[in-house]
Amino acid sequence: MENDKSLEEQAAEIIAMAEDAGVQENYFFVTTFKRYQVQIGILRQLEESLDADGLLVTKEYVKGRKNLYSNPAVNAYNRTTDSANKTVQTLMKIVKEFSGGKGKEKPKDPLLELINGETEEDEDEE
């Protein structure tokens, strides 16, 4: 896994892509990216928990019997990973769809301009 990028590096790449596409201030991008950052934090904590507690945990019953179980953090980690992956897909879709066709000649869509935070004042400044 040496070639795998850290979650922070992936997040920085997503921000760079959003800036290139001009959607870094788009409401949908910002709110979705915040959710992704929360998911990254959850995953980090779950990883720490798994490192500290291991994959298996022991549950002791009243009479002193012990049973070995899979650490509940494993399921939480897998669900959060799936959710984070879907969030990244959504972010990429937002970057692609709401970029307003930068670099391509497309008619301007007033709704997309509003969603992307573009105003007529911005155009007058250029």
C-alpha cells in the first residue's frame, strides 16, 4: 500500500479539482465535502480503536463465561468506508456537473451560475 495516497492527500486533490472547475464555493460541493471530512475523522478514530483493541473482543457474561466476538468497530469501519467512497463519487459528480462546462462553449445557465456563486457583478469585474 505504499502507493496509496493518504486521506488528507486525496482531500487536497479534490479541493484542487474543485478549484480548477470553479466549484470550490458551490453549496453542494462545500456541504458534501464537509461530510467527507467528517467521515475521514470517523475512519481515523475507528482505525485507532481497531489498532488499540484488535479485531476480536471478549464479552464476559454474569457467570464469568467469556465469548469471543468480532470488534463492532469492524462493521462501523466498513460501513463508513462505503459511505465515504459514495461521498467521493458525489463530489466528483458535483465537480463535473457544476463546473459549468469550463473550457467548453456552452450556453450559460443562470441557475448553475447562481448555485456556483457566480453573479453578474463577477462578470463586470473581468
